[in-house]
Amino acid sequence: MIADKLIHVLNGVRETGEGRWLACCPAHDDRSPSLSMREIDDRLLIHCFAGCDVNEVVNAVGLELSDLFPEKRTTKYNKSQRLYFKADDVLEALQDEITMLQKIAARMNISEFDERLALASQRFQSARDLI
Ligand SMILES: [Zn+2]
């Protein structure tokens, strides 16, 4: 629980509800509890009714604001482990697909489509020659 880090170092802590506390504010001379804390999910909301800044409150007990936030989840994605396709392999696969479409177009006797596919195939071959 995030609130535990702060509650254990504050004076006059009183639970006012589930996930809610009042305590003496450590950032000013607080004689009656004026620090309100509320835990929502994994966040702790802090408010001093005397107007202290949340950083002042947290720093007064030797903590940083980041101590009250859950640790950042680290992604399992590792860019260095990413698999890349070689450009030549991709172009070769696309050229094979075009060849297949050319054969289908020829069977269907669609000459315009066949000519356009021939042009695309030439372009893929030119691109592969540049790699
Ligand atoms: Zn205060």
C-alpha cells in the first residue's frame, strides 16, 4: 500500500474511512490534523488544508513525491531483440506475389492488369538490384 510509506512517519494519523486518513502536516506547525490523504487505486492523493504544497509535505518527512507512485512498469519489449526482415527478402516475396497475380491475370485474359503487374514486377526487381 502506497499510503504506508507516509502514514508511518506522520503524527496524529487517524483513519477516517477506507483508504482515507487525516494527519498532522509535517510541513507546517500543525496542532490539529489538517493533512488529508486518500488512496485511490495505486495513487495517494495528499492535501493540506493550510495550503502546503504536496512536495513540501513529502519532503518534510524525507520522501520524494516519486516514492508515493508505483514503480513504472517496464516493458518486456526490447528493441535490440526485434526481428527485422531484410529488405531484399521482402521485395523477393512481393515479387513472387506479383508473379502469381500475373499468372492469374493471364489465365483470366486481363491484359491491362497483366501489363500493370509486369511493370510492378520490373520495379521490384530494380529495387532489389539497388540493395
Ligand atoms: Zn501543511
